[in-house]
Amino acid sequence: MPSHPSNLELQALSVLWHEGPSTVNVVHGALPDGRQRAYTTVLSVMQSLERKKLVKRIRSGRAHTYEPAFSQEIIVRRATDDFITNAFGGRLGEAVLATLSAGSLTPEEKTNIERELQRHKTMAAKKTVKKKSAAKPAKKSVKKVAKKASAKKAAPKKAVKKAAKKKAPAKKKAPARKAAVKKKAPAKKAAKKAAKKKVVKRAKKVAKKATRKVVAKKATKKAAKKATKKKVAKKKVAKKAPAKKKAVAKKKAPAKKAAKRAKKK
């Protein structure tokens, strides 16, 4: 396994992966973070990568070009694993969402991501199919063993039944049984009819009782209405009686006064 590069070394490697074999001057001007660094710092970075055997130095005349010794996938896989475990606790989904929200994607990058997601889906589907196909033979073997065991158990029983059939005489009781069944059939029908009649009678009795109760309730309601009407009429008569007495007393009062005056004279 190649040794793990530092952050600045990773930037230099990314330039070589995208630009191809490059000189120190090209790497110095194309570092992704865009910070101003001295030429000597970038040169020391390239020399460190050479010592770690992550790049190869090729001499062409006076110039020296560097090319990556490993592909981006090999180097970046280890770096991404460390990044996901350290920053997101190993949760790949959160890491993907965080990287997507970091900036906008080009159409080509979007298509590449969609293609990679589709590949993951197909791989997961293939794994599930393989698991199911591996589980089916195991189930079949279990069923075969169970069938064989049941067949072995059933073999002695079959032999015993055959021997019993040979010893047993011809069945003459079958007609008698049929006749008994035929005799029982009308009796069963008669019993069913009687049960139905009983049920009908009970239903009629229950219905009559219910109608009687309804009639009695209606009668009691009518009697209660009549009683209330009589009470109301009596109250009205009782209210009118004092008024009549007062009117009669008023009429009789002048006559009494005149009688009194006549007596005095």
C-alpha cells in the first residue's frame, strides 16, 4: 500500500492526475486552493512525493517532469475513508450530501454521479438475488430430507395395512350401513322440520308480546295526555271562578246599599 500523502501533496497529485505529467512550475501555478506559495515549497512537496514513491520524476533535457505513480482511485479511496470516518463517523450519506452542498455541479459531473448511483443499485439488486438463490437450494435440501424421513416412517405402516387387508374378509356390512344411513335421513329431516316449527312459534310469540307492549305503551300515553288535558281544564275553570264571583259581588253591591238606605228612612 502507498503511504498517505498530506493535504498539500494531495493537491499536487490532483494537478498531475488532471493535467498529466507536469513540471514544478506548472504544479505551482495550478494548485487548487490558489494560495501564493514560493516555488521552493512546491519543489520540496514534489521531492517529498518522490521519496514516498507516489510520483515518478522524468528528466527531459534540463527540465524535470513528474507523473503520478498510482491512479487517483487508489490514493483517494484511503483519503476518503479517513475523511468519512473522522468527519462523519462513517456515515456515507451525510458525507455525500455535505460534498454536494459545497458547490454547484457541471452537467458532466451530474451524469457521472447518476451513473455511479445506478451502478450501486444494480450491484445491490444482484446481491439480493444471489442471497435468494443461495437460500432456495438449502430449503429444497431440507424438504427432500423431510420427505425421505416421512417416506421411511410411512413404509412400515403401508406394509401393516396391506397385511391387514389380506387377512380381512370381504366387506358385507357396507349395504347394511347404507340402509341405516337411508333410514336416518328421513328422521333427520323430520327433526329439522320440527326444530324449524318450534323456532317459528317462538318468533311469533315474541312478536305478539312486542306488539302488546307497544299497544300498552300507546294506551298509557293516551291516558296520560287525557289526564293532563283534564288538569289544564280544571285549572282554567278554577282561574275563571273568582273573576265571576267578583263580577257578581260588584253587581249586587249597589242593590244592598239601596236596601240599607230604604231601611234607614
